[in-house]
Amino acid sequence: MKLKRIYLSFVIVFLVGCSGSAVKEKINQAGDVTGQAVGEFASGVTSGMEKAFDVTVKPSANLIAKGISLGKSTVSSDSGATDNLLTVYVIFKSEFNGALTIKAYDSKGIEMGRVKNDVTGKKEEAQYIEFHFDKRTNIDFDSKLELE
């Protein structure tokens, strides 16, 4: 709504300051400038949101020693909850058959959720693993996530 007001303001200013065919040219210029500004703003918001909600999962030293490393992690929501579904790309450098436990801590370092999954991974393969936290667990951008 604000963007429409800004655009309308540009148009009015140019209409008052110009006459005839110059009016049309000025309107087109104003529209072009406004469109570029809106596009850059939207791009910045998207980039900022991605950075703000980018989560990092830290693997334990024990998992690293067992040949497990991690790729991309994302947070989403399952039905009836907000930001309680963590998906982690797990890379197996050697065979693995066991439990993986993820713990979530809030910004103060207080544990707020824990999920355990039984996982089987073959050497030199990778897979996405979903960890469904309780619906009351809300993983924020400043949450700390540890995989054991």
C-alpha cells in the first residue's frame, strides 16, 4: 500500500512540473525508477529473510569421528505448529547404523526440544533426515542445534 502511495506521489510531482508530450516521458521515467526501486527492495527482503532463517546444525565430535558430516539444513512447519520441523542433509563417509539425536536450545542456551531418529546410512551416500519436534518447539534463527 505504501509503495502505491510513493508511486502516485512521483506521478503527481512529474505531472505538475511538466506539460504536453514531456508529461508522458516523465511519467515513464518515474515508473521506471519506481519499478527499479521496488525490485531492489524485494530482492533485499528475500535475501535478508534467507539469512535471518538460515540455521546451522553442529555435529558432535563423536559423529564426525564416525564419518558423518552435514550439508544444508532447513526449518519448516508441520501441521498445527510453527518452525518445528528440521530437515538435515546427512553425508555418510562410512557405514552408519544407529540413532541420531538432535537437541534444540533457545538463545539463552536452555534446551527446548529433543528428537531421536534411528538412521541407516551407506558409505559414500547421503540423505535428508527429518526431525519432527513437538509442536511447542519453535526453532528461531538464534536457536542452537546440536546433532549427537
